[in-house]
Amino acid sequence: MKAWILLAIAFVAVQVGFAQDVALREGDQVEIRLGGVPADEISQVSGSYQVDGKGYVNMPHIGLVKAAGLTQSQLQESIEATYKSQQIYTNPTITVNVPTTARFVNVGGDVKAPRRVEYTPDLTVLGAINAAGGFTEYADQTKVRLLRGGQVTIINVKEVRRDPTKDLKLRPGDTIEVPQSFW
């Protein structure tokens, strides 16, 4: 029983550590908790926030705080610094939690079931395609496009099957497009 608990704790620690490495994007949900202040103030700030279309979260007492492009820990530091610099709180402790279940990878084109695939830290291009039902019989498996942050990477999935080390790990917000073959 103790080994199972330690394994669960290690898994959560990896997930939390990973979430801190991922940059926030517009539309992300974040849980923000405030500590180190009087109890009645905690409930005014703590809660669920969404990164708006311009990349900001709207925080009580301080207004808009840039979130898009920052990691979880960077956003925590930014909010704490803003509360201190505006002399709202003298020693606030901000905790930002990004639920990993709110992150997806989009898979479209010539796959059997185009859809949003829930992101996990071990998700790869081939794994996402398989989660979307695999290729249709007309798919061009040699020119799969990975769209990430305005960049396009062409992936030959036939080569990936021969050499699994070429199977790229995905990030939240990635899009995979499978083109149709022109025989």
C-alpha cells in the first residue's frame, strides 16, 4: 500500500512540474489561490480565471495581468509582485494551478475520427493520430503537418514507424493535419 501511495505522489509531482514548464495560452483556465493575507481577502481573490483573448487574467484590486506566454511559476511571481508593488498586500503568496485536463491537441484531415485529443505529457504525433482512429485509406502518411506556434513541421509517419525516436512529443495547443494522398 505504501509503495502505491509513493507512486501516486511521484506521478502528481511530475504532472505539477510539467505544468510549470508549459507556457499559458489564450483561453486557458487557471486556478489561482491567495495566501498570507487576512481570511476575508482570500475569498475575494482565490478562484478560477480564464486567460482572455488578449492574453490577460483580470485580478481583483490590480486589474489585468499578462498571462499568455508565461509559465505557471512566472505568473505566480508576476501576480505576487504586482500586489506588492501596488501596496495591496505586503506579503501575498499566490499559487497558480493549471489543470492538465483542460489542454488538448487537435487532430484533423484524413483520419478516421478527427477530434480534440486530451493532452498528456507522453503524447506523440503517432499517439494522437491513433487516438483519432488512425489514418483513412486515402491519407498521405508522408506529409503529416504539425502546426505549433505559427510554425509548420512536416512529418513522415512511415519513417516514424521504422524509427520511433523520430516520433515527436506534442505540446498543448498543437494541431496535426493529415493531408489526402494524390496517388
